[in-house]
Amino acid sequence: MSIFERYLTIWVALAMIGGVLIGLAAPGLVQQVASAEIASVNLVVAVLIWAMVYPMMVNVDFGAVAGVARQPRGLIVTLVVNWLIKPFTMALLAVLFFDYVFAPWIVPEDAAQYTAGLILLGAAPCTAMVFVWSQLTRGDATYALVQVSVNDLIMVVAFAPIVAFLLGVTDIEVPWQTLVLATVLYVVLPLFAGLITRRKLGSKQAIEAFSSRVKPWSVMGLIATVVILFGLQGETILAKPTVIILIAVPILIQSYGIFAIAYGAAYALKVPHRIAAPCAMIGTSNFFELAVAVAISLFGLHSGAALATVVGVLVEVPVMLSLVAFANRTRQRFPEPAT
């Protein structure tokens, strides 16, 4: 492991602090980064995520895609968790905490906004960052690609009805530009670049050597992304620390709970670890660009719903890193099938 991977938690913690400090010390710079945005997709963050995803895409073996059909259990776990469990548990936790547990500290109007934001998060499974988490757990790159692709196809038809049902709103409009742009930037382009690189490298040994060389850049891209995300929200973090902590509580419970369900189900079904880890990561992380875009569209830029989706972004990276560490420590509990 490189020094970046070995001490990744420390680097991310420093990146979070550094991001907040940069946001306060150089607000003009932060605003310039924030303004580089198309359809709620920040282009600077998009480039960094692209850099994180690309190394994994080099490892995608298109010849092995057909083999996914012979191991359907990981895909089934992902789909059941993402579409039959996750949106509804997130809604339940949001109502429980904001309508009851935190009721003495939050006015009803704000509570309803925060609940809406968390529902949007829960209904939008991750598209891009899951490739990073999969890489850090030595996941099967080809299988992870299929899982993400199938989820994206389902999201096209299922996201709006689920959100409309849980929010009680009938005029949900999916921001297609955000959905398509994010998919192209985070999946299609890096996949195409990975395919070209793989063909030019030729041999398996050359591919593995190349992947080892570029992997540290992927981790540095993650650290830079954290700096930017926390820089963009530095003022909000310091201005509303109590609110952010309250919003983070149900998100944390949801994240660890969903991971436990997916990872436990994969273990019970004897899914190999290289599939089980990414399978659980996909269900745990969120497509935050989509959630933020819909929150702004429905409730406004400065709404509580938009704030809740942003808190989801801030919480996700440290939570997912802790789950990556747990998945790596429990690798031996998932015996690989004999080859």
C-alpha cells in the first residue's frame, strides 16, 4: 500500500479541516469553484471524480461481463437494498428523528424540509464514488460496473415515483440533464478511456503494473475532492453546527444500517468478498448531485431540504472510509470459491 492509502483516514481528516479553512480564508476562490457548474454537477469535482474512477475502469474486463449472470446474488442484494429497503428506511428515520426525537429543537417547518432532503438522498443510489470504494476494497471492477449500470437504468424509471410517493408530491420532475451528464462524466467517459488504455497496454501484467502506478493519483483525487466539498460548505458548517449534527444523526444510522443489511445478506448468501464489498457500498452511498439538484428544484437553493442533501455529502466520505476499513478487515470471513 502507498503512503496515501495507508494513512488515508488521516489525510481525509486533514482535508476536511483544510477545506473549511480555505472556505473561510479564500471565499472568492471557493465561489469561482462553485460557479463552475452545469446542471448541478460541479465540473471541478467532476474532473477529480473522473480521475478517481478511471484507474478502476482500466481493470474492467468486457470479456467477463457475461460471467456476471452466473453470479446473480450480489446484483440481487444490491437491487433489493437500493429499491425495496433504503428509500423507506431513510424516510422512516427522518420522520422519527425530526418529528419526534428532535422536535423540541427544530420547528415543524424546518423538520419537514430536512425530512424531504433525506428522502431525496435515500432514493438516489450512488453512481460514481462507489467505484472508488470498490477499488479500495479490491472489488471486482467488472461486476461493480454492471451493478452501477443496472442501478442507473432502474433509477431512470423508479426515482421519481418513489420520491413522489414518500414526499406526497405529484409533480416531481427528474433533472434529466443532471442524471445524464453525471452518468456520462462518471461512467461512460472513464469507461471508454479505460477500454482504450487496456487495449494499448495489451497484456495482463502491463495492465496490473499501470493500475499500480495510477492508483495513488486516484487517492489524491479523493483527498482533493474532500477539500473542495468542505471548502464549498465551510461557512454553513460553522454557521449551523448544531443543525448539521442533528441532520447527520439519521444519515449515520441509515448508512451503517444499510451497509449491515447488504453486507450481512451477501455473507449469508456466500457472495465472494470481491463482489460483496462493492455490493454493500453501492447501497450505502448516495448520488448526491441528483439529490441536491432535485432539492433545489423543489424547495429552493437555501431550503432546509437542500441543506440536508449537502450534509449527506459531507457525512458520506468519512462514513464510507470507515466501512472500507471494516470490509477490508473482514475479508477473510468471505471465503473465495475455488477456481
